[in-house]
Amino acid sequence: MVLYLNEEDVKNILSIDDALLEIEKLFSTQSQSNDIINHPRERLKNKKTMFHYMAASLPYLGYMGYKAYVSSKNGFTFRVFLHEIETGELLSIMDANYMGMIRTGAVSGVAAKYMSKKSSKTAAVFGTGFQAEGQLLALSKVRDLEKVKIYSRKKENRESFSESISAFVNAEIKSVNSTEEAIDNADIVITCTTSKEPVFDGENLEKGIHISAIGGNFLFKSEIDEKTITKSSIIVVEDIEQSKLEAGEFLQLIDRGRIYWDQFVELKDIVSQKVNARESEDDITLFKSIGIAIEDVAIASHIYKIAKENKIGKNIDIYS
């Protein structure tokens, strides 16, 4: 029997607190283990749709699996397929739209815990879509935020999002009218947009700021500019090899010799503190997230165990 978990099942199980714990444990374990496998995302492009898939194996949890999704004019539909490592048995199929939002937020939250100043009080968020919610939920758990500034191109979107997120984040939420106002005096900047162009001018970044860029995982997308990247004292990614395929912000600078891949640090080495994220309060730190499969399998494993313990979901006989 295969356990099917729909979106509501996942929402009832997965909390941002648990996601933060699982993601931190994942990267801490990865820093000490050579048997965790991450298979970068592959894409099959058709005329009107695109099929995406990415896989991972986490022996420390006993699970392997993959996430598959289709993008079309109707949006995205995500699902994770979880297998038991020893037997290869398919254990669960679970809807993963909400899961993906929470896991993406948790990854940025873990990065911010180790990379931003502990005294950080003010955050700026660029983007008001689905992912922005997870980013703020996670950030509010790792830093004692007092003020959050929200910016997007459409005033009605930023005002609507500011109102809705205020119910979940214990801080002053303010819709702002310009990118300059957003990053002014900010301790942490989060970009979660679909922009192909930089969303703010890195020249205006102040000392000590932490940037988390999570919106783009295509080579033609670039939420942050050259100045932001070159001003950063450290650049952290989840996986260097997958970043070479998807982190569009860095490609042109690499080609021009402005930065080099051997400068990059992986998140596992920050979480394990093999590498210090900042040497001083004035350092500018940059985390670029593209989303990798080990994160999905780690979170899906947690959801599956809770679902089994509490008899949540629907058992489907696919073998008879």
C-alpha cells in the first residue's frame, strides 16, 4: 500500500518550526557524510509545458525519492515520491506545493540563522507571491524581527500581502513605495521574485546586511546585480554543482573572471561551522538558494513519519 497525502494533509502535519529543525539537521549531517546524494534538477521542455524532476538519497533517514512537477499556463503542480532505501519500495506520494514553500523558507531561515547578525531587527522582502510567506515565517523564527518592509511593483499586491502576513509575523509590517526605501536600514534582504533583472541597486547596500536571493533557478534570471555580489564577503549556495546549472546571477561574472567558483561556500559548511559566515558585523553576506532535492526528501521523510504515526492520509493499493 502507498500512502497518499494531499495538500491539506501536508498542511496539517508540517510546521515551520519542524521544517527548520529538519533542514538544519540535513545540512549538518551532510557536512559529516559522503553518502548523501543530490541529483540536480532536469527539465524537459515542450511547446506549452515543462516537466521538471530532481532526486536524492538520504541514508541517515533511510529514504530516497524524487520531486516531479509540471509548469504550464495554469501554474505548477508539485509532488514528491518517497521510497524506502533498503527495499526500494514506494512508500508515499504527497502533494508538495505547500511543502515546497515551507522547505524553501526553512532553508533561507537556517542560512539567516548562521549568516545574518544576531542583532538583526529589520527585514526587507522583495516579492509578494507564494514563496514570500514561507520566507517570512522562517525568518521570524530565527531572528527577533521588529520591522518588515514589503516591496513589489504593484501597490495593491504589497498592501494585500502586508495585511495577510501580519497575522503570522509578530513585527511591524509596512508596505513601501520604492526599492531604496525597502533596503534603507535593513539588516536582512530577501528577494523572492520571478524577475529576470536585478530588483535593487547593490550600490545602496549598507554594511553588515545579509541577502537571501531565492527567486530564480534558471540561468536567464537574475534578482541581484553585480555590485551586490562583489560587495559580499561570502557567497553561500546549497550545492555548487547545481548552482553552475541554475544560478543565473553568477554566470556572466564567472565568464568575465569577476568571481570564481572556488570562492563559493556550501551551506553544509556554514551550518557545521567549518567556515565562519562573517568575520565582523560589517561583512555583507549573500545566500543564493535554488532549491535542491535533498531538502525535499528530508521534509517528505518527516511528513511521512508523522502521517504514519497519526494515521493521516489515504492508503492506495497500486500493486494488486
